Amino acid sequence: MSVLRQTVLKPRTHRRPIVAVIVDGASAYGSSILRGVSQYANLQRRWVLHPDIRPTAESLLYIPKCDGAIIGGINLILTPLVARRSRHLVFCSGSADPKTGTIVSLDDIAAGAMAAEHLINCRLENFAFYGPLRNGVGSKRFRGFQRALQARGFSCAEMPSNEPISVEWLTHTGWPELIAWLHALPKPVGIFAAEDANAYNLAAACLQANIGVPEHVAIIGVNNDHLLCESAWPPLSSIDPDYSRMGYIAAQQLERMLAGEKLPKDQRVIQLPPIEVVQRQSTNIIAVDNLHLAEAIRYIREHACDPCTVDQVLHHVPVGRRWLERQFKLKFGRSPHDEIVRIRVDTAKRMLVESDLDLQQIAFRSGFSTMGRFHLAFRKLTNTTPGVFRRTMRSAR
């Protein structure tokens, strides 16, 4: 009698890729990159993540041998320590060298241009830049800011400075020079700070020197770091890059590299456009020299979505309709009604991206009486529909 032997087949095992995520977890920049990478990894369920959120020269000696590493918010001098432990590198920084790895970064020139447009829309005519000019990121943001201003016939003063580090946050060693520069600038002035940390330091110096923000100095930064922006006084306007989107796309790039794909040269550097300006009190100004016109603008900003009409504006401001229409056309190139609609559409755009409200609720909360008027105004100002705008922005994020 023969005995049949049963062979037990062991399941094939595939080693899961080990991916290091090396970021400054104390900053919104670093933590957002980690969030984006984690979202991608959780969808794939294939990677073993090794996050280092307080990277130092010592800690990087202990990261495991990795298949890939995503780096953001650390001193690039430390890069060789990571490179020795990882086969593939993806940098989330515009300062990185494309020769050392793939780059997914903010389009810093576009961020500078967005800051310029925001301050110009505040009707300012004097502008300045505050931040580092020696590193790649600061110089690119300055270049984008300066070019956008020059295209509109404006010039830009500059105050080169590095982000305050360690004890400088407490000693304010650079304040005397900074305050002297601020006093010398023509007022009112719009200042673009290269990063929110620079903007925070700038606002604190203005408070110390009793320089009104935004009445005399309007400030906008980059990164939309909620902790920095909302703990400053006044709260700081900032450009939102959506760094979680950057981390997600960096993870996508690394996935291709782990699969053995050799990325073409034109795909090794990806620059993502900034999302929007998140306006807070530090740029809540419209610089006009007529008090009645300034009050009309302030009223429209505060009540456009109530909803509000031009008749209500005239009831609040003691001027005639013809005078108001003429001043708006002269100063802004649009009518008071157009300004009301513009603010409503801007409000709707934020709700489309940041909320799950349906279109009818958004139209109502933005101040539109009917869906037809909402669609018509939105399409006129954005060349797209609210639904398409929401899908496009969420896909980009």
C-alpha cells in the first residue's frame, strides 16, 4: 500500500519596502509632509514607515537600511548621512540638488508672485521683502515677488535676514537693525516675509516699535503654519502650499522608483503651485487715501455674504452712488457690485475646498439668492463651474 505524501506549500513572502520619512515634525511643513506620505502608504499597505521627526546628526546614524527616504525640513548638510542608508532619495525642498535625488517642492517663484498680487489687491503702493536671500528658497520667492511687482510698475525694498534660530527667538538680537529699517520704509507698506517664522519675527518687532499692523505695515508669509500665524499679533496672513499634498506626491514618485522605473529628467523635479492666500488680520487693509471709500470697502468685506447690496453700503457711508461708482472704477477697475460678487465667489471657493457642504448650501452661505446667480457669477470669475472647481482642487490636494 503506497502512502501519498502531502506537500505543504509555504506562501511566498515578499519583503515590504522600508521607507524613512525624515522631517522636522515640530513645524507644520514637516508634519504635513509626514501626513501626506502616511496617507499614501496607508492606501498602499505595502510600506514599512520609519519616521524620524526630530532628525539630528546622531539620530540619522541609527535609521535602518532603507529602500527609500523622503526628506523635508532638515539641514541639507545631513543628506549624506541619509544617502548612506537609503537607495533612493526624494526631497521636499526647493533648495535640494537634483543630482542627489528626486525633488517635489513648492513653486517658490509662484508663491512670491501670489504674495505680490495679494498686497497689490490691498491697494498698497510700497513694498518690501524680508527673509533669507542666500538659500535657494528665499531667493526664488524674492525673485517671484519682485518680478510680479515690476510687471505692475512697482519696486521692492529688501531686508535680507535668516530665520531666527535657538536663543535668537528670545534675545531679539536683530531687532534694532530691523526696526530701524521698518521706520525708514515709506508707509503704508506691504512686506512679504519669506517664511512664517520671518513674518512672526517681523510682526513682533513692529509691536515692540509701536508700528501699526496692518495700518502701516501689512505682512504676509509662506507655509500657513497655524501655530505661528495664529499666535502672532496680529494673526498673520500666509500662502498655503498644502504640504500634505507634497508628501503624497513625493510618495508616489518614490513608489515608481522602488518599482525599478527610471524617471525621465523632466519628471525628477516637480514644482507644485501654491493653493491660496489665507488672509488674516495682518493684511486686512485696503490702502486708500479717502476715509469714506475705505469705510465702504471695509463694510463690503464684512457684509458681502450677509448678503449685502450697494444700497446698504450707501446707507452706511454718507456718499452718493455716482461718487462711489466713480471711485471704485478709478481705484479698483470695478464697480461696488462687482466687488461684492468677487468677495462672495472667493468665499465660495474656500468652502468648496475646505467643507463638505453641498453647492446649494455654499451658494446660500456665500450670499447668492439663487443657484443660477451663483453659477453665473462663479463661472464669470473663474472660467469654470463650482462642481468642477471642487473636484479639481481636491484632486490636486
